[in-house]
Amino acid sequence: MWAVLKYDKKYLNVLKSEFLKKLGKNCRFYQPKIKYDKYFKNKLVQKEFLLLGNYLFLYHSNLKYEKFLKNLKYIKGLKYFLSGHSRSQEEINHFINLCNKAEDKNGYIKNNFINLISNGYYKFKTGPFADKIFKLLNLNREYIEIMLGNLKTKVKYKNYIVEPV
């Protein structure tokens, strides 16, 4: 059974090692991430973007028992388990399978994973417009038509990573 937990980013490695100690080798972690290039001080640097922020999927067969979860809630780095994970197993499995299908051979999700919706607001994660918020006006196969402030332009969709705002 999958559980969703929120963790403190400073203690991610400690959290994983503690779970492995308590649960053994039969627990699995899943955290979807995207790799992108960003210019930093005139150098191209590869960055990692965690799709779910500081949330993590944890799989273990005993996570369906409430007493078992209570024993785990004081692990260092764990903020809390999201409630209702036992009722949402179908949706969690669907999301994880969707992410697995969109991954490349290195385990990073490809750029075309996020479905864009017209008239929605998004933020560029890469490219010359990095960290700029824009409104999506129109969507084609290769190009997106955007409104960035007062500037209306077309951009190749596959060259950039965007996130919803």
C-alpha cells in the first residue's frame, strides 16, 4: 500500500535510512522529478525540480494498519502522513504509473508530462524567461502562444519546462 508523506528537505536521506531500518528492504520510495538546464552566473547548470515539492510516496504492505503508521510518525525528518491514503490507492497507483510512463532511462520525467490548459497561468522553469509567469493563450503541437506581461509571442513548447502557478 502506498502512503504519501511530507518531509523536511534537510533530512531526506536520514528519513529514507530510518524507514529502511524500521521497515526493511521491502519498502520503496517514489519521488517524481524533472531535470532541466538553467543559466547561473553565465554558466549552464543542470538542476533537478521535484514535481511534488517536499512530498514523497512510500510503499510497504503494512501501511494499511493504523497502529503501524503511529509507530512511524516520530521518524526524524517526517512532518506527517497525508490522511486518506488508504481510500486513494487507485488514484495514487494511476499517478505513479503515469509518471513511470513519462520517465526517461535515467528516471527523470520528460518535459511534455504537464498538460497545459488554455487561459491558465504558468511559470517557466528554464530558458530566457525562467521564473517568469505567463498566460497561455493558444496551444499547438509544437508552439504555445503566450502573453508575458504586455508581450504576446509564440514559443516552442518542447524546449522549456513550465509549472502551473
